[in-house]
Amino acid sequence: MNFMNKLKHVFTPEGPKYIPPQKTHKLYEPLERNLEYLQHSFDGSADFTVRNMTLKDGTRAAILTIEGMTNKETLAVSIANPIILSDIEGETGEEKIKYIEYSVLSASEITQIDTFEQLLTFIMSGFAVLLIDGAEIGLSIGVQGFSFRSVSEPESEVVQRGSREGFVEPLRINMTLIRRRMKTPELKFETLSVGKVSKTDMCLVYLNKSVSKGILNELKDRLKHADLDNVLASGYLVPYLENQGDFSLFSGIGITERPDTVCGKINEGRIAILIDGTPSVLIVPHLFVENFQTLDDYSNRPYFATFTRWLKYLAFFVATFTPGFYVAVATFNPELFPEQLLSKVATSIADTPLSLMAEVLVIHFIYEIMREAGLRLPRPLGHAVSIVGALVIGETAVNAGLIGAPTLMVVALTAISSYVIPDLYPPVAVLRILFIIVGGFGGVWGIILLFCVVLINLCGKLSFGVPYVSPVAPFSIFGMRDVFIRAGWKTLSQKRNFVQELKGSEQFKE
């Protein structure tokens, strides 16, 4: 068999295999060699298009695009037609390229490229690339024309008094939404690329006079270590931005879809991370007290903003501790209940087949299943699931004696309180289950012990060198003017509270 294979190769010798150059390789002078590399790279991909042209002097040229990423009308009217109809001056290919750049094309975004890596990056970003025979350089021309949804109010951050604009998926539009609100040269946009395969565009946004250079350098260093093939959402980068060895349930990375919120944060020295393809913007550093602050707090009167902020803190404690405390007291210390309430709770527990801890856990898991189903299903079906769930769990289960009415009341109150602070829903949902289990086995003392563990974890957490629970711990009287109360704008505007100047933030202060 080996002899026959060798004999076959003698009579039908194979030609030399095509070995593509490295992406960092310089462009070739012959146009055919460049097109050969691109055809091999895309391997017959249907969306890769080549518009071959011949200049008036007979020189061959080609415009390379990705279908669906460019505006065809702009490409034909503003690029192809002027190049074909113009008398291109120059003897060499590079001279012709430069003449086209400065004397023929009128596009505002034109960049010279000289490597295959640049060529591929620009093509797949929606640019048109012009190559001419005999030139080792090309031109990338901004003619992006892909479709995207219009700017609208984000559903997750609705405000009563404020802008109705929210971030969208294209990076450049999001940058514009921020620039419109901060017309200062101190506002900097620094572009990066992340993802070895996706090559996702990313932008760091900050105020040059407000940001801490130490925090900025630390952020860039952590992004460099983000060893990812694809970055399709902002959540991909969050684990790489958290402190190494951080096991806290709470995140030191803020997320928002509102450009006005981003402007307010970067004015305090923070850095926003815009990622192409997602409307969710990351903000670092992020503090615990910021989860209880909304844009409406700064649009309303100080006394009302303070009142609503107290409600949010109360809702947080209710959503986290109420089920566990109810289980602990009813199991180990029922004498703490008022006399009339004690009899009803005792009757409810006696009439249900499960233990109180198991009963609360089961109904909480059922609630989480219903919430997830209502969130993922289409809206008409989601409403139907909510109605059926309310009927089944609310009335039928109680009448059947499977669930006690006091337990159902506690779960309902907890669920409503959870949505007052939507940013903290993931850690609150997990902590709620832990407190129920600890309360069922350890009683009130178990609740206190777990609370101390959570408190120590919060106080020991850092977000880019800034204490997570600052300015509460370490305590700062200056920073407390916007924590439990919201001072008036006359007080807040006297001196800005830069995040790197908070107590305990000495590591990245400069």
C-alpha cells in the first residue's frame, strides 16, 4: 500500500501548499497576493465581498468589505465612483494611495494600514478597505452601516424625573451620549480591544482631572490579564476586575445603562467601561452604599430623597433577614411573638405537613422558579404564569393546608422588598436562603453569628483599593452627607467627594 501511494505521488506530484503569512505581516505590493491571503483567511465566507476596479491609468484596485456591516449607498457614491472617475496622480502605488486619501476621498474617518492584522480588524469592524496594486499600504474608510435599535429608556433603571435615554449596543453611539452631557476636553475616551477571537472594542471613560492614575493603571493591568476568547457581554469581564481572592457575594463592580448616571460617577473620579455590543456599562470602583442611590434622589427635594433612601435600607434588611428571623423565632423562641399572633402561628405550623424551615424553603424555591419563568417567557405568557402562580400558591395551597398563611405573608413581604433594591437581588436571594437554614438549626444566635460573618466580609472587601463600605467604615463625616441622608445641592456642590480620597484608599490615591 505504501508503494502504491509513493507511485501515485510520482505520477501526480503535489504543488507547493499555500502557507498564509502571519497577521502581523506587512501587506504585499502585488494586489493578487493580498487578495489570495484574504480569500484563504475567510475561506469562502459568504459575507466577505471584493469590489474589483480599474483606475483610469489601468492600475488594478479593490475595495474589501463585510456585507451587512457597511452602508452600500455611501460606499458606491462617496468611495467607488470618485476613485474610478478621478485622474489619480502618482507613479508608484503608495503615491496613488496617498493622492486618493488627500485629494479624492471626502470621508471623515480614513486611516492608513500596512499589516494584515489591521486590515482584518478594520474590515470586521464595518470599515471599507482600499487596496491598490503596487502599494504596501491600504486605506480603511469609515462607512459603517449596520442596523441597531434606537436610543430608549432602559427598562431596568426607570426614573420619574430625568432623561429617557439609555445606552444601546454600538460603542460609538454610547460615547456620543456621554460626550453630549459633558462638553469638556477633560473627558477622555481610551479605546482597547479584548477577546482573542472576538476582538471586542472597549472604551475606558474618565475625567482626566478627577481620576486616580493609580486606579486607572490598575484597571488596565487587570484588563490585560483577561484571558478570554470571546467577550459578548459586560459580565464576562467582571471576574477579572474583582480583587484576586475575593469570595464576597457582593460585587465591587457597578453596572448601569444610563448615560447620566455614568457622567455623575466619573465626575467623582470613577472609571466607566463601555463594551461594544452591550448596553451595560461597568463602573469602578463601586461602593455598597451606591446600591441604594438612584438618579431620582438628586432630582427630588432632600427631605423626600432621604425618606426614600431610608425605605430602601429598610427593604434590604426585610428582604434579607425576615424569613430567617421568622423561622428562628417560631422554632426556638415562640414566646417572642405577641399572644394573639402566637396562637395563629402555632395553629398554622400544626396544620401543615412540613417543618417550618422546610416550608419556608420550599415556597421560596417555588417563588424563584416563578420569577425566572416570568422573566424568560414572552410577556403575555409571563403574566399568565404570574396569575396562575398567585392563584395556586396564594389561595389553593393555603386552603389545602400545604402552606401556612403567616408563612405566605412573610414570603410575599420579602419578595416585594427584594425589588426595591434590584442591584442587590442576587446576593440578597442567596443570603436569604442561608439565613433561613441557619435560623432553622441555630435559632436567633445563628442569625446573629451569620450576620457578623457577612458584616466582616463587607468591611474587609476592597474595590480597587477603596473600602467597599466606605464612608461608613472607615467612618467619614464628610462622606456621610450622601449615605443615609441626601444633603442639598448647595452642600454637595461645595466640594466634590472623589472616590480615591475616601478614608482607607491610600493604595491607589495617586
